[in-house]
Amino acid sequence: MNTADPGTSGPPTTRHCYVSGVEQERFGPIDFDWFHRAELPTLLERRGVIFSETDAEVVRPLGFQLTDGGAYTYVPQGRTFTVRRGTGGAQTVVELSHDAWCAFAWELKTCFALLYADQLTVRRGSFGQLARWEPSLRVALSDQALFDLDHPVRIEDEAGCEVDLTKSFTLEDPVAEMRLYLHSVGFVLLRAVLDAAEIAALKSDVSDALGRARPDDRRSWWTTVDGREVCNRVNYLNDGSPRIGALGADPRFLAIAALGGTDLRDAHDRLDGNSVVIKVPGSEGGLADLPWHRDCGMGGHPVKCPLLNVGIQLDAATADTGQLQMIPGSHLGTSRLPNACEAEKHPVVALTTEPGDVTVHFGHTLHAAPPPNDAHAPGRRALYLTFVPPLTFEMVGPGQGYNDVLFTRSEGRVQHVDQFS
């Protein structure tokens, strides 16, 4: 089945779900009043705890106001909340269309995607309150588990022993062991998957793609270094490189994808295709240095997860050159994005790699890509393949992706949300 633009409120689908005994077209329109009067109170009673202890202390009444006049307020009550009609007592009021609210409720678009696309207006209070509420709303609306940032998770093996979070594997290791590690921890590091000749050939193709990239091509991301525009990401490399385009069918990468799920398929023609990420020392602005995030952070979690990102390391990754960092076990639930102090409560793992190594992580795992420590380090490059479940191909058409919304501001160039005026 072909699809509508990812994030629209009602893409064609025959899938249905049953909520409180009422059959709802999955990802279709939701009756705003029925949902708030009947469905949401039932969900809240069933879910129990919605907020973490820290979130419960800081969230304030949040109101949703439709452009056609319907309005309800979510009122915190301990570690859950109640629903009231109208927005008279709301400290933050968010106005949006019914279509946009449906997309938000289904998690086809997150609050950040709606903000980038100018599809919501904060009439009272702050956008920060909406962002603080959203993970708890996912717990309430979609029954995702709460990943508690306040308390670190101990990850144990089948014998009850704590898992070695620094462990790495090769493709010669037992598949069952690698699969269990990935599903328990949320990521896995594979050593020496590609040889030096293969890496050299891929580097050449990446260099050609960087030479073709332009700031206004809507397929690349740019940052500024000392007043110069510098490319820090290029998408759909497979369109210009048969070698890169064939990676998703390589038996090694098919085996890696199967660790995440036997039905996962290469998304080379959508969701940014095969892309390269470049760590640029001294970058200013844009999204060159990503803070803690999830790869479904713009939306589509119920559509594309368990998304598996497979990163071919073209250069060495160290603290000096910039390296991927992971919070183990965070893929098993949802939470707001942690600040530095909250992340330090967890056993953050920095992945140190050599050219030819491959990092594998679920897109829902909390991860970060901080800037290189060495201001003079060469730009480290990692080439990514993305594997997703079949539903993604029904919901997202060729050339489409949830990150497309990032190009809707500043003449089609990607900006960090902090740069918004």
C-alpha cells in the first residue's frame, strides 16, 4: 500500500486497534471530545504511574486548544494527571489544528516536529512545558514503559550477573549471544567487519558526495566553522554510489540487521537513505554535535521502530575525534531527553572504534554525539544504513522521511531548536 507523507494525521491504512472496546482506524482521525471524556480517563486508570518523581515535581497544568475551539487541560495529580474541559486553569496552552493533534496523539509527529513545521502555537506559558510533558503522555497514550532518568538500570544476563557494557563482538561470535546483548543493552559494537580496501573505496565515494553537496540541496546538513559553511551530513549517498547502495544487500549487513529483527529491511530509498555523518571540530550552530536524543525524536516511533541504525566507521572514533555515546537499556522505555547531570547517573558508554568497525543501535536508544575534544582533529566520518520493519514501507514513501521537517526553516537548512527566533 502506498503512503501519505509521514506525519500526516490519516495516511491510508486498514490496520485497526481496539481501545476501550472502540475500534479506531490506526493513525486515522480521533474524536477529540470522545477521547478526552471517555478514552483518556480510562487509559490513565489503567496505566497507573505516568510521571517520574522528578517530572511530577515540575510539570504544570497543560492545555490543548484546537483551532476550531475544542479545549482540554491535563492537571498533574501526584504521579499521574486528570483531565478537565477548557483551558482556564492551564499554565501552558498549546493551540493546533485537529489534524496536527491527531498526528501528535498517534506519535506520528512529536512536539519538536510540530514546532519545526510551525504547526503549533504556544498561546500561554512555554514550549518547554510541552516538551517536558510529552514522554509522560507517551506512557499514557501508547503504553510505552517509563525509562526513569532518576535511577540507573542494572542490566543482567540470564545468570543474574551484570552485563559487561564494554563488550564487543565480531561476526564470528554466536548469533544468539549478540542478539541477546543488543536487545538487552540497546546497542552492540562489532569489530573489523570491513577490511582496509573496502573502507578506502567507501571513503572515496563519500568524498565525491561531499564535493557535490550544496547548502540548499535539502539532502545535506551544514554548520559554520570560523565563518565558513562546512557540511556535516549528506543523505541518500546510495543515489550516487552503486557501491554504497549495495551495502544493504551485503550478507554481512543482512546478518547484522537480523540481530534486531528477522523482518527488518534496508530503508535505502527513504528515511534519509544511506547517509554519512561527519564530526566537525569547532562547529557553530546546526546539528553537527547532537545532544542526547532518539532517532524517532521527530515522530514515527510506532511506524519505524524497532529501527536499527548500523554505522560503518570510516575513521577512528575517540574522545579527541568525537564518538558515539549510549545510555544502556534506554531503548526499553521512553523519557525526556536527559541533561548532562542526569546522564551521569547512568553508565554512559562511549564507543571507541577503528576504521572497519560497525556500531549497531536501536533508534530508540538514548545516544549522543558530542563534539571532538581536539579542535584540530580531522572530521570523523561514519556511514549509516537503516533497517526498519515492514510497516515503515507502507507509511513512508520513497524519498520521504520524518527528518524532512528539519528543512522547513531558514531557507531549507537544518537548525537546532535553540536557534529559533
